[in-house]
Amino acid sequence: MYGRVFQIIFMPLGVSVLVSCSHLRVESEVNHPITTLSPPEIDSRRPSESGCLSLMSHYCDSLYSPGSEGNLIIKQQKGNPIYILQGKTRNGLHHVFYELSRSKIRNRERLPRDFLSILKAHQYFERLDDLIHREPFEKMSLMDRIEANETERLVEHIWNLAISDTLIIRLSNRFPDFPTIPASLLPPEMAHHSVMERKILLSEISKAIWRDHPNWRKVTHTFERLRKTYIQLIPTLPIPQDMKTDWMERIRSLNLVLPGSFPEIVDQDCSSTTMNAFYYPNMNVLTVCAGDFNSEDILITLAHEMAHALDHGRSLHLFYQNSPLSKKLEEFNHAICDPKKRSLPCQEWIDFKSRSGDFLGSISGYKPPLQEFNRCLKKESTTRPLNEESILRFAASSTREKIRELAEEEAFIRIIRPDLPLANGKRVRNPSHLNACHYLQTHWKNEDLSSELSILTVFTMDYQCSPVLDPSERLKSSLDFTGELFEAIEKELIRNEGEFSERKELVDEGFSSPSSERFADSIGSLVIAEFLQEIHSTWDRRMTFLAGNSWQCDGPSLSKELPKETQVLRRYLLDTHTEGENRKKDMLSAPVRRSLGCVKDFEWNECSLLRNPGKP
């Protein structure tokens, strides 16, 4: 035990009033009784040090104890209480859904007007309000339970229906004939705009619900505090000066974005109840999903995701992005996707083909930084060296698969045809004719070298600039060159990824083991240790750290009761994260242990930049 006082209290999370469309609801009606962790009255009555892993185990036991079941109030000696809401409300709704629903009702007038009008026409907000304030299960009769189930399904149906209807209205405004055309006969241009408009709508909805939410404001505040901590820590690390400069710039340029805040990263689940966070290395942005920032403290999550801006994957992306090969493909992409359709630079394309070996050389010779440190961080030991024969095999297989998938979608045929047939026998203009960006509904922006857009860009350029007259031979010739070029590109990519590659086939055959997740845990833990030093109370430090690790606490389950058996099964699952207790050990680095005032009570191959990298 680590010096804490438990109080089981029956109290609301807050005394506030939720305004429904027709009546007032008191939020405390549905809140579950929550366990409260309070600071000990006299710290000296407890030992100043205790086992670090034991701290986390006791905390997790508290979080999922009877009467708490995933919900916890942590009182601090200084500062506001921390609310952990990973369980359910008293009436059986997940707290993250409850908070999502409250935010929808509170911010309904911010929703897109066309979307909002449909929701109001179906009494969506009244039904949603009834749902989140339904009676607890133990007070329901059989008919009450059936009615509650129907209301829950109806609320979900109306929301999705409003999204579909809004899209129909928006597309009709742009294309007056849209309502009269069956889905199977939609021209490609209408289908394209339908997909894009859906992303835009979901983005508008997400921003309306969450942009000023107090929990999101806490995310942005914590992110900026962590950015300052990173900037203070990096100059003290035992790494080369040029790497310090590079890392500082990466952190300074890193952006935090609201989930779904722009169409490129729209994810309806992340904008609602998903408990996760994502870093996008191609864009150098990260987001924290609504289910995460509404259910727990996000300090640890943010520190981890920010560290990905420094890892092997981001380093590789920057290496490729700055290469002459990437810049040249980007030029060609802009040329074929320019809506004004200026004349294509075919002479430049001919020159590129003749010098393709030189361009390929610009992405060779990559050396992973901090190799010994990353080797220490591998999730599994690699058992075989990656030789040229294996690189060629993997590159050929990967390239064939990518081209096969595009061929099955008729991507190449659709790009070269000026018009397309509809199911009723009519022909319509093909808006994706010789335009890979339109076909894939994306433009070159921090694109991967081996992406579908890269492949279709090369194919389109070669097809348009080809001197071959016969259509089928021209198609074959351009596909052959595209395949050869991208097989050569894939070889360099695999060679550069090397022993740290995240490709499943390399991992399965023992050629590689990714280090990026443990890297983010390791670097993130150093930042957390610095961050905690600003907190003077040992109790508050510990509670801040533990609250941020709530996602590592498992509720009652078979896997928790059978840890050894579960470990056996994990061997058959591909997960780049360290699993279970080992993930907790990674976060409990030596600097964190010192900040928490706890002792190491576990065995673990600890990797740190602050000691000899690569040695336990």
C-alpha cells in the first residue's frame, strides 16, 4: 500500500444542470457512485518509498474495485480533482457516450444547419435526452427495458440517417439531377463528390461538438506544457548536437488537432467514443480521440504520441520527403492533377526515366539514428539478418500486391478512358481521366513514396508520354515500367527500414522487430519525469502519473485471471506495443521512479538514453 485513504461516497460528479429541448435534467440522476482517492492526512505515518509496480497495481485495483468499476475521483493536495470515467453511469451507459451525448445537446446550435434541421425534425435531441436520463436497470420493468433498447437503437439510427440525408441535400444543391439517379447509375463525378462531402460533413460535426469542450481545452493546455518540457529536456540528452537541433525543430513544428478537425484524418469513431490517440508522421500532427480525453487524464498519452515525432518512422519520412526522387514525383503529380490541364512535361519525364538510377540513389544509404538504443528497444530479438535475396523477394511481392489491388479496382483502365459506361448502357465523361488525384480523391501532400498515388502518378505520366501507339501495348509498357520502378523503390525502402521494419512479413520471418512504440514510451517517460518535478507534493505526483496510466488498468476478465496463458496467445498477435505488465515497466523508467519516490520492484531490460544504450 502506498499511503492513501479510501472513501466510498455516493455523490454526483458535479452539480450542474443539463438543458434539454423541453425540460431540465439534473446530471446527478445518472452518475454512478464513485470511489474517491484522498491524500493521507499525515505523510510521515507512511514509508516515503514503496514499490513502483505495486503503486500501479494498487491503483488499478482501486479503479476496478466493486462500487467503482472504472470510475474514480482523485483528490489532490493542490489543484482540482482528477476524474477517471472509464466505466458506466448508474443507468448502464458508458461515461464517454454520456459525455458525447451531453456535448451534442449543449452544442446542437453549432452543428451544420442542414444537418441540424434533419435531427430536429426527428426529435433527435429529445430522444437522446430521454436516453441518457433513463432509469437504472434495477428499476426497469420488462417493458421499460424493451423501450430503453428501442430508444438506444433509434437514436443511433436517426444520427446516421441525418448524415445520409444531409449528403443527399448537399449533392442535390451541386448536381440538380442527383435525386433522380439510382445509386448504381451515379456518374463518377457525383460519386467522387459524395465521398469528399461526407468527410467534410463529419469534420464540421466533430468541430461543432468538441472545439470548446473543457476536456479538449485541457488537452491543448497539457500539450503546450509538454512541448515546453520537451524543449527543455532535449538539450540535456546525450545525443549529437545536430540531432538535438533536429529534434527541437520537430517538436516545435508538431501540431495538435481536434479529432476529425480536417477531412484528411476524419474518423467518425475517434470523434465520438474511441479511447485512443494517433500520430500521423506524414503530416506531423497528432490527435487525441474524444473517448480518451473524456475518460481519463491524457498526460501520459500525449507525451508518448509527441515522442513519435522523433522516432524512426518520422526520420524515414523526412529522409524520403527531402529526396530528389520524392520532389520529382511531386512535380509530375502536380502536372497531371492540375485542373487547368497545362501541357505535360514529357521531355522531363523522358529525362527522369533515363536517370532513374540516380534518383533511386537519392533514397539509398539511410542510417537509422541511435541504432544501439533502438536495438535495445526491439520488442523481440531478430533471428535472421536481412539479406539481398530476401529484400528482393519482399519488394517483388509487395509491388505485385499493390499493382494487383489497383488492377482489380480497374484503376489503370479508369484513368486512361475519357468516358465510362453506366449500368444502363449510357456513357458519361470520366472526371478521373488521366488524373490520379481525382481518382484517389487526394493530392500530393506529404505522400509516401510507395503509396497508391505515387504508383498512379508514375503510370499516368508514362502512359501519356509514351510513343507506343497501340492502346493495349501502351498500357502494358507503362504498367511494366511502373512495376519495375516501384519494385526498385520498395527494395530501398525495405533496406532502409531494415531490422526495425514494421512490415508483418519481415517480423513473421524474424528479419525485423519494430522499436517505435518502446521508443515513444522511453522518451515519453523522460519527459514525464521532468514534468512531474514541477509538482511539489509526492501524492500529487503519484496520482498525476497513475491517472495518466488508467488505460493500462484491466477490468475483471479471463486474461487478467490467466496472465501466463494470455502471454502465450499474444505470440500469435501482431502488436508493436509492449504488452501487459511490460508496458507498465517501460513507463516506470529510472527518472520516473525518482520523481515518484518509489523503488524498482520488478526485473526488466530497461533502455534509456541517460545510461549506456543497449545494455540492461
